[in-house]
Amino acid sequence: MTSKYFIGILLVFSIYWLSKLYEPFLLTILIATLFSIATSSLYNLFVFISRSETLGAFFSATLLALIFFTPIGYFIYEGIIFVKSIDISKIELIIPSVKDLMSLLPEYLNFAKKDIEEFLISLNLPQLARDSVKYLLKIAGDSVIFFKDSILIIVFYFFIQAYRNKLARYFKRIIPLPVQDTVSLFREISVVMGTVFYSIVFSAALQGGLFSIIVAQYDYNPIFFGILYGFVSLIPVIGGMLIWLPLALNEFLHHNVTNGIIIILYSIIVIAFLADTIIKPIVIKYINTKIMDSKIQVNELLIFFAMISGMASFGFWGLILGPAIITFFLSLIKLYEKLYQINREKLSELSTFHQFSNY
């Protein structure tokens, strides 16, 4: 056995045991690495300002914690208090019937009473209320785990950022590809991950902020419900409805039908239509072309489905993992195509040379 194969076997053996050693932290390390790739431009800015890689890593980690993870702490605190005050056994008793709700409708909505009644009947209000409470209980439980993972992610993120340049130089040496191709591969992943990261933060902040404005008018906690709405808005299609519908039903329950209708219309028209459907795609395009300074065309539909599939497979962190996986795959395909074309050209030149040499 040659020394090359012997070292290769030892390397595979050591990688296996390293994976077993760090198995509980592999996902958090991967997420921290993806965050590091996504926020590379932010890190470079802090390094330029502070003239220190360590300070750049510290400032970027602190900012990431403030804008992405700190709201979770507040949400858990308020959420536990809110959930403790809920008695699931009394939900069905306090939810009014469809007839009771119809009697509360103002006269100017008489023309739409039939359609509203059919809609309310189809909702199954008591079951919907119970499901909403169970969903909130699950969110509260998962949030504690999420908060623990978030702390670990911040710690790993700091060390990855602090040593990112050394790591980058090392991987350039050991990856058996031309340096230009290696840089291009990671550049594409960085651009897509950066666009996804900044768009997630913007979308959650925009929709959560808009929702906090409306709920503040009706004496709800704007910070708590704004944070909650911001996170659930990341769930495609039905995310926001999980928050505004229970609040609207609560207003109906307290005979504030006009308030409930305003919350529904505001959530659908202002947040779901204007903010999510019109403003968000424009901002994502601006982030991709201006902030990330990218000429790479990002297929928004492909990234959207990658985020949905990622959430289905990995939970919340699938929002980051899904786009990373599909981007890495497509980048490899593009790189393979490039290398294949280069080899074809070389073979064509070699064939032509042999033809001429035979004459």
C-alpha cells in the first residue's frame, strides 16, 4: 500500500469520527457558515472600518444577533406569558356562533351578508380557534429550542468570520480546481445567499412593522404581534393569516365587528398585496443588483420553491438551507459544463494537430 492511499484511508477514518464528535452541532455550524457566506459584504465593510478582522467578526456577529435573534428573546418572554393565560378547554365556549356574528354586522354590509355567512360557516370557528392556540403553543415550545440554537450559531459565526480569510486561502489550496473557478463558485453561492438573507430580514421587518401599526390601534402589544407576524409571514401563502384571523375573530367576539373587518382588509390589501406582492420583489431585485453588486441572474421562482422545500425538510432553517443546496448544485452544473467545454476544445485542438502532423 502506497503512502498516498494510506493517508487517504486515515483521512476518511478521521472525518468519520469528527462527524460523530460534532454531530449535535453540524446543523448549527452549517447554518453559521451559510450566514457567513451571506453576510460577506457586511463583514468586509466592518473590517474596512475597524482595520481588524477580529473586530469585523465581532461587529458583524453582534449586528446579526441584534437584527435576527434578539427579537426571538422578546417573543419567547411575551409568548410564554400569553400562552399561560390561555385555557384551551374554554375556547369553544367563548367562540360565538355564526348567527351571533351575523347579528353583529353593521347595516352597510347587508349586501354581503350571504357571502360572509357562507365564508364563516366554511371556517369552522371553534376548530379554527383551537388549532390557532395549539399552533401558538407549538411555536412557544419550538422558540426555546430555536433560541438555544441561535446562541450557538452566533458563537460559531463569530469564529468562522474571524478566520474566514485564512479558511478561504486554505480551501483554495486544497480544492482541485483553478482558483478562478473556485472563487466563481463561492461568489455565486454568496450572492444568492446574501440576497435570500437580506430579503428575509427585509420582508419580516416590513410586514411585521406594518402589522404592528394596525394592532397598536386596538390596544394589542405591537412589538409582540409585529415580531410574531414577521416570522410567520415567512411561511408561504397562509403565514400572515395565522395571526390576523384570530385577532379579527377576537374583535368579533367583543362586538367590535368594524375593527375586525379593518384588520382583515388591512392585512390582505396593505400587507399581503402591496407589501408582499408588489414592494418585496422590487426590493429583492434592488438588493441583488445594487447591494450585492451582482450580475448573476437569480431565478426568483426557483429560490421560492427551494425555500418552501427547505422548510418542509429542515424546518425554519430550511429558509437558508434550501436556497444554498439548489445554488450549490446549479453552480456545480455550470462549472462542470465549463470544464467539459474546455476539455472538448482541447481534444478538438489535439485532433487537429494530429491530422496536420500526419501529412
